[in-house]
Amino acid sequence: MTLDTPRKLSLLRDPVDLLFRGVARTAGITVLAIMSLVGLFLAYRATQALQVAGWSFFTEQSWEPDAGKFGIAAVLVGTILIALVAIVIAVPLATGTALYITDYAPRRIKQTLIGLVDLMAAIPSVVYGLWGFFFLQGNITDISRWISHTFGWIPIFAVDGADPNDPLASSTVYTSSTFIAGIVVALMIAPIITSIMREVFSQAPVGEREGALALGSTKWGMIRSVVIPFGLGGMIGGTMLGLGRALGETIAVYMIISPVFVIQPHILQAGASSVSSLIALKYGEATEFGTSALMAAGLALFIMTLIINFAASAIVARSRSGASS
């Protein structure tokens, strides 16, 4: 009696497949290597400042590196507030746009809308900054004043120095604010979030869509019970990717805000700050030690953005839509 021995299988790969796999693997390794080198470069250049500041680097509000008193507490809070304002505005806008393109737009204009959204994502940030500075800032102060007067009892909407009973009060207290910068950034990240959501919504199973409609569901009911649950992971992932972009936006924010180096929790009030705008503002005049301090601020922003992007990728991969793609 002889035992059956397993037959050895040999896999013959086409040379083109081997070439493509090699190129793809090399590209992936190159991206990871560049990202790692950027992080190591920032860490190396930031060592001098971090050794002097210690843990106070994360709690100090002022920015006077040459005087030995500097930290990112104020600019970090400002960065997060601007990003949160942008996300609150951009996510509903992106969700509605993505659902309209996927389920409501006529076939003849669907590709045009997709192209317009993608084109908006390609517009340089300086263009958004110019639009925000010359047009939006002067025309949105009335809305900021109304929000402050109506909801000023909520601390985040309060504005110091504003008199609601004086119709001739200056509107400068409402300019260069976190709110205005957040709106500009929201318009920049909305196309990115829209593209991700649209791609996810379009992958919702046709059978489940038709099944819901066949059972008497309205189109909105079908979207609510099939499309949105299917694409929930993609929606969260797209939102977090947009948040990562909002945290790192530089030029548009730099053109809008009036930098202050104290924690500014009032989003409607003039004066805001962000890590990226701090680097753009101070880099040209920084000393060697000041440059090291700016590198430390950049390292903190780099790590925060990296964590958010990796978390977004993990959420998308674990969702139904991410698993199917």
C-alpha cells in the first residue's frame, strides 16, 4: 500500500505581471520610506527645542523661542477648532452632494457633476484664500453678528467687546476669525469628502436597493436603510481624511486669520491661530533655535495628521464598502 503524495504545483507568472508587481511594491516602499524620512528629519531638527522646552511645549501658549518661552497649546487648540468648524460645515454638504450625484442626478448631467467636484478638489488653496479674504470676510460679518447675538449665551459663540444694542458697532471684531477660516477650509475639503462618499455609495448592492424598492420603500427610505448603512464606514473614513487635510491647511488659513498666541475659544471673534500658519508666519525670521521650535510644531502636526489618516484607512477597510473593494 502506497501513500498518496501531494502533487507539487508550480505557478507560472507572466513577465508583465512580475514587472507590475515589482513596480507596485517599489512604489509602496518608496512612499513609506519618504514618509519615514520626513518624520525622522522633523524629529532630528526638533530635538534641540524639545530638550529645552520639555513637556511645557504642549502646555505653553506664547511663542517666544529665543526667550525660552514657547509652546503649541494655543496654536494646537486653534488648529483643532478651525478643523472642527470645517468638518461641521463640509460633511453635511458633501453627504448631500454625494447622495444627489449617486441616486438623484439625471444620467445626462451625472458625469458633469462628478467632473466639477473633482475640479474643485484641484483648485489651489491660495485661490480659496483670496476668495475668503476679499469676498467672504466682508460679507459674512452680518451672519457672525446674528449668531453671536442669538447664541452668545453659549461660550463658543460669545464675542468679547461686541455690543448687541449698538447698530453702529464696528464689525472688525468678527473678521479674521476661526469661523471664517473654517468656512474656507470646509469648501476646500468638501470635494475630497464628496468623492470618497460618492464612490462608497455607488458600491451599495443593487439587489438590496431593488429589494427595498420592491417592498414599497421610497427612494429616501431605500437610501436610509440600504445606502447609508452600507457606506457608513466610508463616510467616517472620508470625514477623517478631510479632517486630516483641514488640520494641515496653511495658505488659505494664513491669509484669513489674525494670529494670536493665546487660547481663543470664541470661534466668531477676531483672532485665531493654527500650527501650519505659525510655521508660515515665523519661518522667514526664525533663528536657528526658532527654526528648531518650528520643526517641533511641525512634528506634532505631522504625527496628529498621520494618526488620523491611518485611523481613517482602518475604518474604511473594516466597513462593508471597504471590504468589497
